[in-house]
Amino acid sequence: MKKILLLVFLLFSSNHFYLFSQQYYYTFSELKGMEDSNNNTHLFYRLYTFQKGGSIIGDYYENSIYHLDFENEKDTLFLFDGGRLGDFTNSIVDLEFWDTDPSKFIYLGVGISVDPVAYIRRFDQPEHSYFELGEAFGLELGKQNDSLVIASAPALIKSTDGGFNWTTFTDSTYFIIISISPYSENEMFFTAYGESLYRTMDGGTTINLVDTVHFFAPQLFYDKDSIHIYNKTNNSLKVSDNRGNAFSWIERYLSSNPIYLTIDYSQSGSIYLADGRYIYHSTDYGLTFTEYKVLDRKIVGIYKKPGSDKLYASTKYNLYEIITDSIKVIKSLQSDPDLATYYPLAIENKWVYDETVCYIDFPPVPCNFYSNIVEVIGDTVLSNGFNYYVLKETNAYSTIINFERYNPEDATVRRYAEDSSLKNNEFIIEDFLTDVGDTSCTSRFGGYNCYAPKIFLSETSDYVFGLYRPSKKYEVQDLDWHRYSLVKGFGIDSISYGFDFGYGTVKLKGCVINGVLYGDTTVVGINDPDNTPREFLLFQNYPNPFNPSTKIKFVIPQSSFVNLIVYDVLGREVATLVSEEKPAGEYEVEFNGDNFPSGVYIYHIKAGKFSQARKLILMK
């Protein structure tokens, strides 16, 4: 059995499996760095991809480690991490180097064929020096005695000859190695599967509890002064000012995001912390932080070159070199062009929606039902030199023309606007590189000045027209609210919204995408083919709120004497918009609020046996 597993792992550790890859698109998922003996910087970063059905026999993922060598100007695959999920996978859990030499390394991994198997391999050995059934958790090298290696794989094991031979470190399988102190090979820190922090000062003979807090993915960093120790977990930073002794750990930073830490080992007390898009700097051991830099996306890793002004940081698509007064992209990844299919723009694409609007302020609750149509009717080059698709939206209120384009450089959808304050006269309505939980100033409903920020709520999958497709769900925090969903291959499939006197839903009924019909695109309008309305409708004024004027639309199914009057909140009549006999049909009137103060008003219509009222808001 072990021979078979070993053969499988040798296949993992070669590049042959990697060659099975198709054309995948990657994101940065981790960044670490080190200086060699000549003070040359080496960055080690991971590139991640996941493809549903990405191999010929299953789902496929990669999270491999790459090596960027600045001195020799090389950027190469270092260790492969990935495989076919549910079949053969190989994951690199921990990687350590001797003598700050990138060519002298040892790593801990876990391979999964039928069961997980932990293994350890040196740079100069063709086979693994250790492998055993179970998971892998961590590996650490002695800094003063480089022949000492401790690993949790899954039992706590020890090597005193640099990882060639292994013995049991302790009888307990409860502890996971976190760190060996750079100041003493006998001083080590452990966690008990994420519960609490433990330390030994005598090489493992006795292991004592030093902090009773739950830790997720703990990492220890040692300050130059040999006294302060920094414990960075997934989203918090605790600092000990007494070499990690019990009762010396104090939480200095807590976030709702994952955080990343790097130490300038040339300066005592100097640490850099990344949280979301922000990088903070502390010069007092984490007691206080000041904002250092802000990047365009969430950060996934940082590394500070000691004794210099250079800081390296990575977001999902860019790797940056940051100095005091500049931020430079040194490596950029292409975004997946398939992201454009979340909002497929092509001439003759068409979407038909069923919309329901219900009003709750004036019982009994009336609901109106009608169809909305969005279609791409052409394309054109506008004054800024960009080519836009022309989208025509026909809804119950009006017909709207928008000019939109997909920008592959940053995976955004941009809409044209005649506003010279906007760069290139356009603003972003979708940004497909944002992460779940991100808040952005992109909105198709609330304008383009961050008046209505948008939150990326979740990323999941939905059944649409019998197909299981990935989807992205958003909420726009405008005066009322909007929530909507984008489905890969179809675009917007649903919208829900509220307002101060009602709510509405929009559902995709059918569409034509790249010549293929999905669902039902027949339209039942408010007018029959003979243009005779069959129902009474009073629509919400548009825009609402408004300044200085707004339009009110209504439909009457038969000839009636119509009174359309605007009242203030005290019930006093402020304007009569219609007071006359009108034949059956659709009408639109304008209310000018120049002579009225800001506030809430009510407009009421009575047409024969029909009577209904709505609220409108005037803002100046």
C-alpha cells in the first residue's frame, strides 16, 4: 500500500500532472518573502484557480507556489499544489529554507488518493523522507541548530539530521508545532488544534499553557529586541512584551477581515499590517497603527524588505512594489474573460422580465403586473472613443436608452454618461473582481457618486431555465433598497426592491442569449393589440425623490372624468394636475415643485370607480 502511495506522490511532485492543465485563469492567494545571504529579495507567491469540470475526469484546482527571483530576473513554478478533486490532489502545507538559500528547502505536504497521507521531502532527495496516513499541519526549522526539524504530520515528530530520519517528538498527538524561537532551539510554541497557545523552554520535556484563546491559523513573528513576539491569527493580532510568557499576551488589533503581517527585522517595534485594501504601520510594537498605503483591491499578502523602504503586497490580480512615495505593479494577472458572461452584451441579446409592484400605505394592498423588456439593439462609438452596446429598456414608466461596455482590463461593466466630471464620461455599474463582503461605489440603480454604495452579498449557484449556473448577489443601499442577482451566462435574473410605501419584484421570464432562446419571451403588456387598456394603473412618479420636476403616469381602461391632485402631508391640496374628462388610454403629466418646499407629498387620482394614491418626495 505504501509503495503505491509513494508512486502517486512522486507523480504529484513532478511537473507532469501540471502539464495536464488547460487554459486556466489564476489569482494570487498568498505572498511571502525572504532575503538571501547577499541581501537579494526572493518572493514566493501562490496562484489559485478552480475549474468546475476542469479536467477530463473531474473538478480541478491549483494553488501552486511560484518563485520570483529579482537578482536573476526569474519567475518560475517552485512547487506544484493541486489536482483533481475527489481523485488525486497534492497540497503543500508548509515550506522552510536553510541558510536563507532558495535552493535548500524542505516541505510538508498532504496527498489525497483514497485517504490523506502526510509526507515530508528535502530539496536534495528523490523520495520522501517521511510519509504516514493522516493530515499535515506544520513544519519548523531550528534557527540556531539547522539540523533540528519539528513537524506535525499528523503526529508531532522530530528530526535531528535535517529531515532525513524521524522520531516521535512527544507521546501526545494533541499539539501542533507553530514556531521554534530564533533565540533558542529549546524554546518552541504549539497550539492544540487551534485551542490555546503552549510553550516549551526545555525542548519538549515540559509544555505549558501561555494563552487561553482560540486561534485560527496562528503565525508567530519575533521582534529584533528578542522580547516582543507577535501572534497573528486569521483576523487578530496579539502581542507579548515578555517573550511569550503567560499573562503577557494582549490583543492589539481585531478585524472582520483576514489580516496579514510582516516585520521589518532591522527595526525594533516596526510592523506592517494589511486589512482589506489598507496597509497600516506601527512603530511601537502594535500599540498604535497609522495608515500607510491604500490599494485598489483586498490584499492577500505582504512582505517588508528589512532595512529598506520597499514593501511588497499582493491583491488577487496584482503584485506591487511599494516605496514611500510610489506604488508600482510588478506582476499582473489576466482576469478570466468568462467573467463577462455574468452580463452578456451582444447585439440582439434580449431579456423579458415579469415585474410586480405592490403598495402598502393605502389598503387594500393593490399590486400591478407588467412586463419589462431589455434588448441590445446595436453598438456605437461615442465621443470618448470607446465602443458601446446600445441597450433599450422598455418598462411601465418609460423607454430608456443606455450605452454600456465590458472592460476586460479590470473586468468591469461601464455605462456612458454626459458628465464631464467623470473620467471618460463613464461610470462602473458592475465590478466582477470584487470579493464577497466588499462595498463599492458601483451601482446600476443609485448613480455613480457613492450616494448608493453596493455590497457584494454572496456567491453561489442557482437553477435558471433548468441549468445550474454560478451567480453573484448584491444589495444597493440607496434611499430605499435594491437587491439583485447576476447569473453566469444570463445576466440579471432577479431584482427585488422596496420604497417607503411598497415593494416590487422583477423576475426573468425568458431571454435570447447569442441566438439561443431560454424560457418564454412573449410579452403581455398593459395594452391589448387593439391598444385598448384593460386595467387601471397609477405608477410611481419618476424620478422619486425629485428636484425640480417629476412625471406621473397613469392608465385608465375606459372613458372617465379624471381628477389627479397633489396634497401635502396635512391633506391640503397644493396642485391639481388633471381635472377633465379623458378617453381610455395611457397618460403622463408633469408636476413642477419649484414653488413648494422640500418634503413628502401625496398624489391622488380618481377616475370613475377607480381611486388610488401614492407618495412622492421633493428634495431641494
